[in-house]
Amino acid sequence: MAKRVIYCLHDYVFMALVYAKIRSMRAFLAVVILFCTVSFSQQSSNLHPAENNKQEANKAQDGACLQCQMKEQSNRIKQEQEDVASEKRLYHRYMLATIVGVALNCFTICILIWQNILTRKSANAAKASADALKNAERAWVLIRIDYDSAMFNFRFVVHGNTAAKIIRRDIQRLIIKNINEIKPAPEYNFNQPTPVSIFVKGDEDYIDRDFEVLHNLQPEPWNSIRKEELLLVVYGIVEYRDVIDESPHETRFCYQFNAAKMKFSLSGPEQYNKHT
């Protein structure tokens, strides 16, 4: 508004100078124009300080806000970096704890396995010791062959510190050409009842009183046996129980006749020779 007034006044004075013809009037008007210009300039300058101050305040405030934003952004970046570093430290600690935990678990498992092995060894040793003591005390039935001239008597003898209860027994004779002709599993004849009897240590008895190896043996098979053209095999079984724990046991045997030495020797498959 002040600028418009100054411009209008300036135009008015300029028109006055044009129409004035006296030089003194021109000079006077020039002085008036100069005075008015200065006055209005001062007035204009007096009107703008508030706006200038406001602009400067706004600039200062904007600068302060910018500094605050920069500082806030810097703090935020720093906080994010600290958070990342904290997460890394936490992750590293977690991984370390996990590794330590896995190592301790593996160590514990190894200790348990080793303890289990030692326990099993101790249990096996205790069982072996108990079995050894039991075997030393229990009854055992073994086979003995008596040679009396041309007679061969098969007898069983009780060994051990406890008595044996004989349940059943059987003996068979077999004439074959080769030991490989014998059946894989033995076949026994328990058709005849066997009286149950108790025998103590040192007692003995015939497996079958009526059994004689060479009984009813014709001359022809016997001559072939002596020439080793045929093979004479005797096998049998004695089933018994220990009188203490009533546990069942059996003694299986198989003998092959040696014509050259006129004696019997153990022979046959494993199923024919067992002691339980």
C-alpha cells in the first residue's frame, strides 16, 4: 500500500514539474519529492520490521526443527544399530547356550550308555556266577560204556551235589553205510513207560536193561561191520529233572563203533549230542 502511494505521488510531482516553468518551483518540487520519498521509505521500513522479525523467527524455528529432525534421525539410527547389535549378541549367546546344551546332552548320553554297559556286564557276570554255582550244585547225567568181553553196556551215571529224577530214557541201534546217512534230527521211541526214579550222586543204572548192542545181530552184518563195510551207530537220550528247582534237563548221546579198536567213540550231528 505504501509503495502505491509513493508511486502516485511521484507521478503527480513529475506532472507538476512538466508544467512548471519556473526553475525555482522545479527546485522546490524536487526537494518536496525527495522529502516525501525519504519519509515514505522510512514509514515503509517501519511497517516491515514485524514481518521481517516473523520471517526471521520462522527461519530460526525451521532451522531448529531441522536440527531436531536430524538429531532425532541420528538417535533413531543409533538406536536401530544398538538394537541390531543387541540382537546379534543375544543370538550369539543363544547359539553358545545351544552348543553347550547339545554337548552336555551328548556327554550325558555317553555316560548313560557307558553306565548301561557296565550294568549289563555286572549283571552278566552275576548271572554267570549264579549259573556257575547252580551248575556246580545241580545234577548232571552222563553216559558210560562198559566193555565186558564182547558185551557193550550203556549206562548213565549221576554227577553233581543234588539228586536227579529220571523221567524217561531210550536207546536205539542203527546200521548204515555212512554216518552222513543218519537223519538230521534223532527219533526216539518212548512208547514203553519208564518208571520215574530218583538217583543221587554216584548212582548209575542201565539205560535199558534189555538192550544189548550185539543182541540178535546176524553174522553177516557183524562181519561187514568188522570189515568196516557197514557202520554201527548207537544213540539215545535220558530226560531228567533237578529235584531242587524241578528244571528239565536232558542228555543226548551218539556213538559210532570202531571195529579196528573194538570200541565206541562220539559221532553224529549236533542234535544227537546235547547236554542241557
